[in-house]
Amino acid sequence: MKPVYFSNLSYVLLNKTNLVTPGGNVSCSVRSRTTARGLPGLSVKSAEIFIGIKVLTPYITIKRGESGVIRLQPTVPIGCFPKNSNCQLSLNLIRSNKYFSQGIVLLETTNCGATIHTENSTAVLEIAVVVEEDNGRAMMAKTFDAVFRTDLYLFHAFWSEYTLPVIKIHVNDVRVPNGVCTAYSGVYMMTFDQRPYKIQSAGDFIMYKHTEYQIQVQIRIRTCHHGSPYCIWGVAVQAGRDVFVIDKTMGMVDFSVCSDSVLDVRREGTTTYRIYTPIGTRIDVSMAVSHLTVKIYPSVRDMEKSEGLCGTLISDCTDDFRMGNNAYFHSLDTAKTCNAIVFQDYNFKPRVFSNSWIGSHVPGAVNLFNLSSNLTSLQPWRNDLRRCHCDAPGGKLQREINCTSGMVSTHRRIERSEIKISTCRNHNISGEDRFKRNTTLNKIKRDLYHHTKKKNED
């Protein structure tokens, strides 16, 4: 910075030739004379003052699945021209690659970062951030960089495209147990904690329910036509006000309710369907001739927050038999630890426990297979959970903000060539979109029909 010489001590103008950009320190020094032509006295220098936006949190730690707060503070008024007019600066989180599957994004916002207003331009800014994941289960203990930059301002060149120092954000990982909750023909169950048992009843059961978010999976168990006495005939997955149903008794593969657009339904091969919830939990449904097999892969956000036939995800088999009325089913078998399970335990039939999770037996439960009279009982997905970002390809910020309800990126699903077979859209479906969607669904229904027909012929 160049020195500025002024004899008027009440006013000093720091223009762009004197102070080119924010981000540096400024100090003043003064020397006085006893007369206009006298010798100057000793110089007195002030303390240095940082001019710019100070990063109060240069390094923060976030527990995976939770959010963190970045705190910034402008040290000087932003200044407007003409004087005392009202103006503002936008401070944006820069995301250089729109296709990245991991990184820092904003938590529920209406802009690309933060806005600095004239009337309170030196107030502390708090920006909530989260980590966008590419997998709900895989380990990801990493440190990410967050970079903020102001917009291009032709009217205010001093603050234009001012880039702040890099902020380091470390993610403390949470290890998810490897267990998968499975229901297959028989009906044999395996809880998240890998405790086997058998269901010998018909009904519409709550297989999995999240205790914090509006997410659940129900399975429809009916008698088989041959072979095992009971089979899984249907599965219904709910997130908020979206419900996707595969029901062999009705020949249905479709959304029965679609208001929030938060469920991501895809197909792998011809008879396997993958349903992703917004929190990263994945439900795989394999369709055979006479039954369905359902596998639920929990995410980090399911830890200690699951209930139903799948039990509680916590690597403790002794707590897996909490019933639909919150009481625990106790027996010599339920007291077994995970490492004490033997082959005979696969024939354990805790009928009192399993029947307690029939939807009609659970207080306040809604049958997802029959929602015609219970639509208003579904609660909307929470908007405060949205992840938002503004893309900046090549470093050039695009002002359009993109928000999603999903806490896990869809990029890896696209890489795996999973086909998105159903799109949850109730509004503004074009004729072409409707034709493509109906064509796909009709093919799925034909496949389901041929499976059922072949089974009946057998």
C-alpha cells in the first residue's frame, strides 16, 4: 500500500490506488510541526488494523451427519456511493466442480453464502454448512476446504471478487456396523445387528422406522401358494409425503403418494429395485416368481435411531426386540449376545414381538399399502434439512442456487448405471415426460404380471 499524504487530519481518502484490495493491515503515522515551515517532530504510529473480512473459524470439526457453523466478520463498513445510501455485498461459497460427490455445501439457505448489509456491515456472519456425502455407509474421515468470495462489483471495485483465506473443515467419521436388515421367503428375518428369527403370521408389518425422520418401510406378508407357509408379497417405502409401493397382490409398482419428491427409485437389472431415502438409507427389493426379498442397508443417520422388525442399529443383539408399544419382549433367546448366535436361532419364532409390529397394532401407525383415507396423516419432509450450493464452473459463479433434500449425492448411483425408473413428480408433467414415465411403468407392470402368471401356472 502506498502512503497517503494529507494536511487535513479530519479526512483521508483511501482510493483504489492507495488500498487496492481488502485482506491487508492498515496503520497511520503522524508527525507534527510547531510552525508551517518548522522541522517535523517524532513520528507516532498507530496499531495495525485488518481491513477486510476476518475468518473467525479458520478450522472447524463436524461430526458426520451433523452440521457446523462458519463465523466471519467484516472489520470495516462496506461503504456505499453516494454516502449514506443502502447497498449490500454477497459473500459466496465457491464450488468449482458441479459433479463432485463429496464436499462442503450450505444448510437450508436462500443465497449462495451470506449477505453483508450496509446498516450492520460489521456484524458477525454465521453460515451453517454440512458435508455432502457420496455414500451413506462408507467411511469418510476427511478434511475439506471451504472458499468464500464476493461477487464481481463494477460499482465497488474495492470489494469486487475478494477471496477469503481457505477454511479447513474436518469430518469426524462415525463407523456404521456392517449389518443389513433382511426379510426373505419363509419368512426369515435378520436384524441390523444380525440377530436371526422367523415370522409365522400374515399382516402388513413395519419392518423399519426411523425415530427422528419421517421414514419407514412396511412389508406385506401373506400365505404362499406352495412351498413355505408365508411369503413377502409387497413392500412400501415412505419418506415424508412420498410412498413407493411394490405389491404383487395388486400388480403395482409405482408411487401411491408423491408430494415431496425426496425418494429416489432406481432399477438394477430386470427384477431388482433400489430405493434411496434422503438420509442415505438404501432399500433393495428383489422380485422372484413367488415372493420378494427385502434388504435394508442403513446409513450413518440410522445409528441408534431405528425400530421395527429390524431392531435398533447399535451392534447389540440383546436390544433388538423392542415391540411396537415400546415394551421389550424378553425370553432366554432374546438375551443372547450377537457372538452367541447359532444355526438353531434361525428358527426362533418370537410371535409376540413380530405381531406387535403389525401396523394395526402400533399406536398411530398408518398402513402404507392403503392410504386412501389417511393421506393427511403423512407429515411433509423437513425443509430445514435441505442442502444448497451455487456452482462456479471455471471459477465463475452462477447465481442460480440448487437445493436438494437428499443428504447423499446421487453421483455414485449414476456411475453404477442404475436406471432411474420412477420420478416423483406430481406437478407440471409434460406430455413427453408423462409418456416416457407411463411406458416404463407399463413395462414394469407387464414384468410383474408375467412373474405372477408363471407362478400360477406352476
